[in-house]
Amino acid sequence: MDKKLEKILPLVQKPARYTGGELNSVIKDKNSVDIRMAFCFPDSYEIGMSHLGIKILYALANAREDTWCERVFAPWDDMEKKMRENEIPLYALESGDPIRDFDVIAFTLQYELCYTNVLNMLDLAGLPVRAADRQSLSPIVIGGGPCACNPEPIAAFFDLFTLGEGEEVNNEILDLYADCKKRGASKAEFLRLAANIPGVYVPSLYSVRYNGDGTVREIAPADGAPAKITKRIVRDLDGVFYPDTFVVPFIEVVHDRVTHEIFRGCIRGCRFCQACFLNRPIREKSPETINEQCKVLCRNTGYDEISLCSLSSSDYSGIEALLDKLLSWTPEEKINVALPSLRVDNFSDELLEKLKSVRRSGLTFAPEAGTQRMRDVINKNVTEEEMLETARIAFSGGYSAVKLYFMLGLPTETDEDVEGIGLLAKKVVDEFYRTPDRPKGRGVTVGISASSFVPKPFTPFQWEPQATREALLHKQQHLKETLPSKKINVSFHDINTSFLEAVFARGDRRLSAVIEEAWRRGCTFDSWGDKFKFDVWMDVFRDLALSPEFYANRARNYDEVFPWDHLDYGVSRAFLQREDEKSKEAKTTGHCRLHCAGCGANQLNGGRCDV
Ligand code: SF4
Ligand code: SF4
């Protein structure tokens, strides 16, 4: 270990975040590889090490003989300070080598409020933050993950983005890079060639013109770049690469277990839900494959918990067969099975029976809205009766704590809809006391968690305004004041962070200047409440004469050109518009198993959806 690093590690919190050397981390001989790659998660070690995507793509890159991929996380501010004081550049955990000397620096972009951390990490590495100021072929800075669906606010900082799933496209980029490096190609040539790999977006090859009212007029490609970039998907989840081991951290991280993805996409189509539409078409992995992969992962990591993850786990068509398979060996090996992301309307007695043998933490449901009208607007196809029936089954099965997730500020929401949240929670409380075989000697706790609605690209609500901060504050107060029972507690997400998230989610390239300036004025870790400097952000918007309300609180016309209109995630704009129009009449669309609503995403998979 570097001497300077050795000196500072005892002086910072949780030094194990920065040492590397964990079980299963990959060490290679740097002289025998062609590509050094840094896979960066722009948040703390504990959050990044819990993320499944980084585990998959780290193992995928390291499966190549010509590549050594290492992990990098955002140093916490105490560590950053010491690194800057001691002139230690940002380094990769496996080798300890500075990442500025690497060939490829890839960031996964999971949420908008990590953007300043990306800039901070590039700067800590000793690199210019703007792509135009990094002239040589190495390092190439790549972004991927959900925020790549509208990367325009951060377009100035990245050389390229990958759209959709990375398992195939990442290898194609690395192949091209290896070839370009071997023959001494320039960065410009590499980017021109990369732009022709399906699913790769090179923002510097597109120019944006604006209308007088500030909306986008045109996004024009140059140098042979395609006019539309379509996201990549993996067609066969059983055949696709999956790691046989995970790096096991020395310190506790948020999810310290084997996480296994059981399917991609969601059949439901809730109109606010970006994850649903970004990840379509629906593709399932078979119970046999999942079971075998879980066995191998448990053996290679020593973990005693498997978490089956997806957007809506009880919609997985093989859920009972899978639980049967897993429960045939996990109890003997003292391994727990956890099943988050359950929906409320298909939670049967039989599933509950099986869940009794899996780990039982509190039960969480996401009705999202308190009244049936509001749930119809957002296409949350679940009725009050179904929710109460599920609560009854859960209470009979021994649960006594329920957490309910709601959103405030949804399109068309009235005070009555807000009051409906408390009334629904009260009905859940009453259901507990009406359930004859409820857990005895225990009271019920019902917690409401209310976030603020953020309109996102590629959803039917992409045209809708976010409620103003004043309106959201009123809604929060109204909910608190009208809560009908003391057994219900309520917590709220911070309105200001949701506001900024809304600005960047549908922002354009002009926001790169705002992000850079806010970072220069000290903004980092914006998703961490105690570090979020909202006043600084507002000062920057004012100083750069850009209105955040223009991005967050403005309703869009159906013919407006969006900053992300040159990107294609499979779901057609016509379908999204139809869904938005239906929402205004509180008309629902049934889920994909009832009938295909023609969203268009199956075209990416040869016309197939696993429904
Ligand atoms: S059930 Fe609704 S909210 Fe949940 S992932 Fe599916 S579409 Fe999204
Ligand atoms: S193509 Fe049809 S079945 Fe497939 S996700 Fe879209 S609406 Fe659902």
C-alpha cells in the first residue's frame, strides 16, 4: 500500500472502504492486460457494493483476458479532504493505481443526484471534468444505468453513454477500444466508430438547437452518427453471463447478501414508473437457472442470505416453483431467502405459506395513492379490498408491522386524495383488529412513507408538471393534519431533493454548466440529506440565469421535442401519450398478462415478451 495512504487511513471513518483486498476481488498482472478499466460507483462504498449491476459488469469485464476491471467508489468527505491534502489521486481498490492512467473509466448512473459526485471523482483523479478537455484516447469516460436514458444534463462530461443492458454492448466497446489502442487511433476516431455500435450514444456528435421559449428545437447528428440510438437488451436471461462469485466486503454494506435477479421489466405499467418502461420487454430467467446460480454464489461467497430481486417479484411466473427449489436446500445450509418487491394484489395464502419459511422482516406495500380514483389515474391496478385482504393474510401469517409507500403531487391529485392516504392506512389498522388469528399480545404499527412525484422520461407522465414546492408542502401538512389514528406514523421525503431530481430528470444540455458550477461551489453527495446544499444550487441557477421551474414545474405539449427524443428505449412515444391521455379520464390499462397493450418494447426481442 502507498505510504501516504497508509498514513491517512487511520484518520478517516471506516478505512476498510478504501483498502481493497476483499474476498473474491480480482487481481491480475497489469503487464499482461491490454485494457485497464475502472468501474466507478458515484456514491459511498456501502451503497455501491450493494448494487447488483456493478457486480455483474465487474465480473463480465474481468472474464476477458485482455482486461483488468477494478472498483472505485466516491470517497466520503473526510477521506476526500485527506486525499487532497496529501495529493493522493483517486485510485482503484484492487491495484491502488491512479485511475487517471486507466484506459476506460465507466460510471453507473443510478440517480440524478449523484452527478456532482461524478465530477468530483474525475477531479480527484486529476482529470479535466469536461470531455472536450480530455483529448487523448485514454481514459475514455463512459456512463450507463437508468440516468443514461436522458444524459443531456451531464453530456458535457462523458465521452459516451451506453443505453440499456450492458452485458453485450460493454464487450463490443472494449473490443473496439483494444483495436483502436493497438493501432494508435485517436479519441475522435474511436468515438466515431463507437457511435455506430448499437446502443452507444456519443453526445459530442450531436448538436442541439433551442426555440425562443427555451424548449428544444432540434437534435442533429454529425459525422455519420445515427439519428436514433436504440437501447440494448439481452434476449436470453438463462444464457447470459452471470457471475459465479461476488466480492465480499469487510464492512457492513446496505445489502450484504447474494442478490439474484429473477426477471427484467414489469407487466404492470404504473404510469409514473420509469423502471417499468426502461426495462421492458419482460424477460424471465428460469427457476432452474436461478436455483443453480444461487447455489454456486452461496458456495463461493459464504453468504447466508439470498435476496430475489426484480421490479415486482410476485409477478414472476415461476415464483412458487423457485421457492420450492430454493427451500429444498437453503434451510439445511442455514441460508435465508428474502423476497422484496412484492405487490399487494397477487399475494396468495400459498405464497404466504412459503414466505413463512423465508425471512420475515416488516411487510411493505406500495399502494402509491390513497383513493381508487387516484390509483386509476396512475394505473396502479389494485383495489382497497385487495389490499385489505392481503393485509389480513399477512396479519394471519404473523405480521404486525406494515409500511405503506405513497406519492404526493401525482397528476390531478386533490386534497381529498391526500386525505385518502390516511383513511386507507386507518383501514389497515382496523383490519388488524378484525383478523381473528392476528399475532396475540402485539399492537399493529402502520407506517406511511410519502415521497414526492417526480415526472420521468419514457413514462406516460413525462409531459406532466411536478407539483410546485409550495403545493407539495401544503400536501404534506394536509396529510399530517388529517391522519385519523395515532397508530399511524408518517415520514416524508425531502421536497427540495425531489425538485432537483425533477430538474435533472428532464433537463437538457444547458444544465451541464449548472452542475459544474454547483460542484465547484462545494456540492457533492446531494442525495444525502445532511450534505445537500439546496441554497447553493438555487444561487447557481440564479447566477447562470436558468430557471429550475422551467424543467420541473412546466407542463409539456404533446408535440414538444424532448432532450431525449433521439434515444429509443423500445416503448413508443405514441403508446406513452395514449397512456397519459387515459390517465386524465382515470381509465386504466390492464397488465400485460391480461392483454398486450402494444407498448412496442417486444419489437426489441423479436416480438416476444415473457408474460
Ligand atoms: S408494479 Fe408498478 S411501480 Fe412496481 S415496478 Fe411495476 S410498474 Fe413499477
Ligand atoms: S409489448 Fe405488450 S406484453 Fe410486452 S411489455 Fe409491451 S404491452 Fe406488455
